Amino acid sequence: MTRYPSEIYTYIGDLTRFHDPILKEMEDRARETNFPIIGPVVGPWLYQLARMINAKRIFEMGSGYGYSTWFFAKALDDNGGGEVVHTVWDEKLSEEAKVWLEKAGMLRCLDFQVSESTLALESAEPGIDLIFMDIDKEGYRMALDTIERRLRPGGLLLIDNTLIGDRVVKEDDQREDVVSVREMNKYLGESPRWDYLINPLRDGLGIALFKG
């Protein structure tokens, strides 16, 4: 995996139009507490991809304190409306996300659910336009069965941490999280139901088109 100098990521981030002060505060929070977020280089990809398919229904599996949610909510606003389902197991994170996203003026298109994300997705109506998966990596492969029942044909599955550094290519690494991500990547790459690419920015953003 190419390791670009930090200046490259700064350059890429500066080219985007996403310079909301709320985002900056959320990024500062992540840096100060070492909380993993997708960051300002990958976030705009979420927005752009949601815009490209004119998404109206977006389901986040693992939403943290709402950083990725901001980009999806912005996309829905520019798409003319819709709903983002924010799911996280920790009630405190859910409440924190509400605070951030209320400050950003985005609550009107959000549904907050405190739940294990795959179980929450099981309860959702089929026909979702876009699903973003950022749950415990051990659950990545198993979650695909539920995702295939809920995502519409032509919808997108976006996946964070598809490379886990460079651990996915180290076949002697048999830790549960690595095996799960490796098996998921293999399935999505080989299944006739999916077209799959990995963008190697940050820790790998998986982009999977569901053919049904």
C-alpha cells in the first residue's frame, strides 16, 4: 500500500469544499481522544458517491459520534431530502452525535438508533440506496447476508478499513478481524452479485455496487 506524505492528504483535503467549522471541531475531538473517524480525505467520497446515485435512504452500520453521518446528511440535503439511519451500540455516542449534528442543522433527515448495527439493519425495510459499514471487523463477512437482503439493486455498499494497514495481504496473519475482512474482500471480488473496488486512501475504502 502506498504511504503518501501527510502533505498529500492535506492537499487533497484542501481541494474539497467541506470546510464547515463543525467538521473541524469533530476532527479535533477525534485527534484529542484518538477516536477513529474516516477523516477529511475519505469523508468527501461518502458525499460524492451518495450524490452520484441520488441516494434517498442511507443506513450507517457503526456511526460513531456522527462524523461520517455529516457527509451523508449533506448529500441527502443536496439530493433533495431523504433519511440517514445512524446506528451505534453506545448510547453516549448516539447522544453526542445528536449534539454535533444539531449544531450543524442536520437533525431533520436523521434517525438515531442505539443498537447492534446488523440487528438494526435486519429490522429495516428493503430497498436501501446506500449502506456504510464500519462495525467491528470480525463481523464484516457475516454482515453481508443481511446487507444483500436490504440493499436495492444498483445500490452501494461502502466499507471502511478494508486493508487494515497491510494486514490483509499477510496470509500468516490469522487474527479474527483480519480473516473476516480478507474473506469479505474475496467474496465481494468474486461474487456475480457485486462489482467491487478498493480505494487505498487512508485504510482502504471499499466501494461495492450491488447488482442484485
